[in-house]
Amino acid sequence: MTLAHVRSCAVVGLEGSIVEVEVDIAPGLPAFTIVGLPDTAVQEARERVRAAIRNSGFEFPQRRITVSLAPADLKKNGTSYDLPIAAGILIGSGQAGAQFSLEDVAFLGELSLEGQVRHTQGVLPMTALAREGGLTQIVVPAVDAPEAALVDGIEVLPAGNLRELVEHISGEQSFRPFYQTEPPADPGGTATIDGFDMSLVRGQENVKRALEVAAAGGHNLVMMGPPGSGKTLLARCLPSVLPTMTREESLDVTKIYSVAGLLPPERPLISARPFRAPHYTVSNAGLVGGGHWPRPGEITLSHRGVLFLDEMPEFGHHILEVLRQPLEDKAVTISRAQGSITFPANFMLVGAMNPCPCGFYGDVVKACSCSPSAIDRYQRRISGPLLDRIDIFVDVPRVEYEKLTDERKGETSAVVRNRVEEARTRQRARFGSSPGVLTNADMGPVEVREFCGLDDASHGLLRAAMQQLHLSARGYHRILKLARTIADLAEEPAITSRHLSEALQYRPRELGAAA
């Protein structure tokens, strides 16, 4: 009996650390102890490992077994430590003679009671972590090998069961490394999302234009109109006109979904932009993220995509207010007594709301039954500071019968997406030397000053708008960023009063709280 060392990985949020798994098998009364701040799932590994070793045809040592997970001050959670613990016990007990050094190898995987290696959450970020830590090989569950192989620069070894792992360590039969022979299938990256296409929308040309502008510059948007006017349909068509994600963006999103356990097994790489539409009963932790072991919330799951809030005023006041910091910082920080975790949250916020409790204020067909005070209270459920972080407000009127029955098809999402892609290409060229700035909506004061210059006529127009609309400094900057996007769509290098006039039309009219 001896001391065995193997390596694994721990992920906290989307970051983590290499974990040294030390197994000591000593004489004494039979015992199995795991130390190093393990959670309940790691503690339960004792029974899974014991049964998996026996049912794989090996002998579980009847000795005093101590497993140390270092660094000891980093909390360990999840089931990925089953495989390294089992490997350490078999090496330490002499049942698996290591024929080569394991210093540069990481082990990940959950064990079934019969010794099969099961799917493990967070394989992609842990594989990236292992590569960054200087490891050259990683043993993962066979079902997770396509996900792990997305990371370049590390050899992926797929393990089907515990006996195969012992044969590999002992040099009897080595694993065949898994390589991604072709890019993963792209089931939605450049196609319509769930069949939603802009050509399905009848009428609403002004709203479709607003969605195109929002997609081109990554701007937040709120639609307001009576029930049944098409707000939800328009929102669900938005992902179909967004630009195709780059590989870096796809990997960012895939890491989040891998950690959250939401990565579809048939899609190791998420290539379609996320579209998240939580119900207004969502909790604070469900939206922002949290829990005893913090997990990504809806705003992180919509990273690089769209967060759609239908019936926006029905969301709790506190729920809406927590969006203010992520909208500004493009990240969300969850603080606990043990420390803080930061998740990315660079998303487009799209809201839909009725103009009043009955939904028909301003409708040309059906009269509103709400009192002025009720209308005012309803609209003021969304605070001024939150509205000040939204670039585009657009009215969605009732669709006329003639437009509903018109057989002519409008522009398809593919046509609109081509214009959006061209506008994004101009922005990437413009912000090439500005780290962290990908779209016009990401611009800070420095970029606004450099890229959003105005001529004399535009200065006069904006000065008058500032006085009439009582714009804040943030509102002033958002008008300029929006005008810059409109100019990009028009393929014009400079902002003119025409672009500025359209941007000003997207400011709220009825929502007086938005300065």
C-alpha cells in the first residue's frame, strides 16, 4: 500500500483550479475519508467508487483510505471527482500499475455503480482549465469527448468504463485520442430559430425596422402595444436576424451551458444565439443566478443572445431593478460569505408590454377602460433608471385586416441578417483597437467622443432634443450610439441629422419616467 497522486479540475463559476487528488492507503480499521471541503455529491463518491471498483472486477482495499483534494481551501462540488478518486485507489493498492507519468494528465467523470463513466457537467471549461494549467492530456467520459475536443492544444482520451481506464494506465490497451474530424453541426446558427422568420410578420414595418437597428448595434429594445398586435412574434423573430456567432462567442456560450448542465448531448458546440424568455414569476436567483453553489441565471444563459421579458411590468420591481448593473457592466457578480463569483451577461434586453392594465390605451378600435392614475401607475412599474438604459422604444399598433390577409411576403430574415452582418463588420473594423467593444452599444464615453462626431446641424437638433426630452447624460450617449448604428446600416461614414432624427424617434413618449 502506498500514496497515489492524480489530477482533476474544479470549476467555481466559470473559473477554477487544478485539483491534486492524493490517495493514502494505510493499515488500520477500514475507513474511507474525503477531505478538502467536499460537498455532499463529493462525499457520496465514496459509495459510488466502492461499488464501481468491486463491480469492475477489482478488490476494494479493506484499509484506512484517506483522499485529499488540494487546494484544501477551495470548495469542491459535483461528481467529476469519482474517476480520479477511483484511479488513485487502484494505483495506490497496486491493482493499476502506472506505466507512464500521470503528472500531465487530468481525470474527470462520474461513475455508475457498475463502473461505467457517465456524463459530467462542465467538461468544456474544465478541459480549457487543464490546458491553461499546462496539462497535455485529459481523460473524460466517452459521451463528453466531442465537447472536450472543442478545446485545442490538449489530447482528449475518452473513457467508457473503469476497466478500460485501468488497462490504459497499466499499458495493456491505450485509449485512442478523440479528435474533432469536422466542425460540429450548425443546426441553428444561420437559420431561422424554431421556424420564426421576419417574413411571417404582417405589417409592423416600423417595428421590424427598429428590430433591425437593435440587432445591428446590439441595442436594448422595448415594444409597447395592445394584446395580439404581434409583440411576442416579433421578439421571437429577432434571433433569426442576429449575426452568426464567431467561434469564440460559441465557446463562451457553450461553457456557460456546460456548467449549467443544459448543453444538449447532440450539440457539443452551441452555434445559435441564445433566446431566453423567463416567466414574470421568476425568482431573483433564477434571473440573476445564485444558490448555495452559485449557478448561472437567465441573464447569463442569454449571454451573446436575447433576454426577452414578456409582460414586462408584471415582473417584480426588485427583479427588474437587478438588471440595471448587468446592462451597464455586461457582467453580474454574485456575492456569498465564501466569496464572489462573476458571470458574463452581455445580452440584448427585449421587453414587451401593454400600455395600460386593460391593454387598450391609445388603441384606435377598442376604448381603454383604465383611469389616468391606473395607466400612470402601470407604466411607472418600470423605473426611470432602468428605462434610461434602454435605447429603443417602439409602439406596436393593432394590425389592420388588409395587412393580415395580404398574400405578399415581406423581407425574409436572411435578407435582413445580411444588412445586419454588414453593419457589424463595419463596427468590428472600427473597434479593432478597443478591447471589449464589439458593437456600438458597447461604446463607452471615449469611443462615443471618437466615433460619434456631429456636424453643426446635428448639434442644433440634439441640443433642442436634450431640452425637450430632458435627456440625462446616459440618454445623450445612447442617442449618439443609436445614430451611429443607423448610419452604419445606411453605409455612411458620418452621422447626419437624418440618422439623428430617426434615433430620437425611438425615445419613449408615454413613459415619462425615462429621462
